Amino acid sequence: MNMYTDEKKKDKNYGSIFVYFVLCFVLVVEVARFAKAYYSNLENLMETEALVVEEGFGDVMNSGKLPCPFKTSRSASARSHEKLSGLIRREDRARPPSSYCVKFQNFATMAKLVKDNGDKYESRPFSVGGYNWTLLIYPNENKPVGSGGYVSMYVRIDNSSLIANPHDVYAEITFLTYKSTIDKYHFLQETDAQRFHLFKQQYGQLNFLEIGYYKNPVYGFIFDGEQSVFGVDILVANPFEKWEVFSYEENIRDPLFNWKLTKFSTRNLDSYTSDSFSSGGRDWVLKVYPNGVGHATGNSLSLFLLSASNEKGYVKAKLRVIDQIRSNHLEKQVEGWPNATENGWGFEKFIPIADLKDSTKGFLADDDIKFEVEILSFSKTDTL
């Protein structure tokens, strides 16, 4: 009997535990459902608040600037910056359009009127960079096809301009619209220059700005009785007319030049320059400082090769002071860009003055000294 009673108590205990776990499970599920709904609502609220911040508006004092030109009213800020994929920038700036500007007294009225004109407003022709252009504005939904709910903006180059000057035209294009909210211009810019020619006369932004921004003055794109302003910067990049070609000459025609300086001991000038000579199609001179220059003054002779036309290229050459007795010439090689203050290649300390005056070394014979240069290679730059 006691055994039966104990077993019954155990069954009751197991049943209580099972009921307890079921109740806990139900409680957890309900809490999860409540939390999900709460966080979902909180998330939606946060998204709404973020949208309000992005599209938020705060009064800005009238700066007194004249966009397009006209005076502005105070309003609030629409979006000021958006990162776009590719090479397109969307930002705001204070500077007005540099090429052309169009002001509509009433955006909605203009949008209705252009429905009979291909759903576009086309400006009068204007000239930029020697070419005639027009600005096209599409204010209605899905015009052109694919624009959806966006205003589209285009520029078109006049065909007659291309016929008169049949070259490709490269231009950097920036489209703008005025924001009275912050007294600045909202712009969309393609950072790459666009190529215009006889078979491509038009370029634009299909999705310039949502049409909804022009339906409520709180955004600032319509103001003072639903006025609106659009503009364009066109920077025509003229093709280069001058250019240069850099080359390196190694097979030098007439590479050697000899120069004799007579009555060396009687010369009292700081420096002497040889006559001009031609080597490799370029004119050169040798310049010598008998008593040295710079750090060599008073102790060494200085010797330099110079370009007669002040070219600043890369030169490889051998400079020599001739041994007139045993042909044991003193030779030093230069290689590189000019290393002298007067656009030359050479050495301040080429030969000690003591060695030069030592008659046994053969550098001075009958009071004459001989120099030689051998030009091995040099760079040149030709302007075309």
C-alpha cells in the first residue's frame, strides 16, 4: 500500500513539472511575440524619424544673394548630399550656374503647358566655348520614358556648330536647381567629360531630382508663388594644340670636340667659354674656370659641358684634360641631369691646380691647355 502511494505521488510530481514547463513555454512565446511587435514598431518609428532628418527643414536667414538672379525667401533644408554610384556627384553649393539659367514663375503651370511640346521645356540657344547649346527640362512623370517620378535635364549642342567646326567636343556638364531652403544650388555632376559630335548631340540626367520635391514648397525647390530655377554649367575642354616628345639619343653624330686655351698663365678672368659646336644635332659649349668655382675656388680647375640653348635633359659624356706629352689624359664621366648652376654637366674639382702646373704631367705645354669632350648620349624634348 505504501509503495502504491509513493508511486502515485511521483506521478503527480511529474505531472506538475510537465504543466510548469508548458506554462513557461507559452509565456516565452508570448513575450517573444510582444517583443517582436514592439521592436518592429520601434524600427518603423526610427526609419520615419531618419526620413524626417534627411528631408528635415530648418529656417535659414535670407542671405541676400541673387540666384539667377532673384531674391530668395526663407524656407527649410532638403537633402544636401547623396553618394551615388559611378562618377556622379550630388551636392549643394552657393555659386550659381555659370553657363545658363532658367526661371519658371510657376513650375506646375509650366509642367502642364509642355505636355503639348513633347513634355519638355527647351531653352533659347546660348553660347559656351564657341558652340551653341540649349537646355532641356522634362518636368512630368516618365518623360522621357524610364525617368519614372523624376525631373530629367539635358543639354543639346547645336548641329550647325558641329558642322561649322567638325571636331569632337568634350565638355564637363553640371545640372543645378535652386533650393530656397538653404539659399544654395542643388547640383548633379558627371565627373567625366562628355563627348559630343554629329552623331551624339545630347547628354543629360534621366533621374535628376524627384518631381515630388517640386510639389510642396516646404522642400524649397518651389518658392514665392511656386517659382523654380534650373541651370547648367558647361565647361568645354579645348583639345591641346602644343605637345612635346621626349626621346633619348645614343648614336651621336660628331661626338668629339677639342678646345685649346692658349696663354693659360696670363688669363685672369674667372671663366672662359668655348665657341659653340654641334654634336648629335644639338649645340654645346665647354666652360672652364681656371682658378675653380664654388668649393674648388683656389685649389682646382673646374670644367663643365653646357647646352648652348639651355636644354635641361639627361646627358652622358666624357670630359678630358689632354696630356700633351704621354697621352695619359685625365678623364671624368658625367651622367645625369644638369648639376651646375648654369645648366651644365661637369665638376667643380676637375683637376688640382698643382697637378695642372706640374710640367712633368704634360697638361700644360707651351702655356697651352687642351680640353676634349665626347658626348655619348643625351635626352631631348621636341615641341610639336
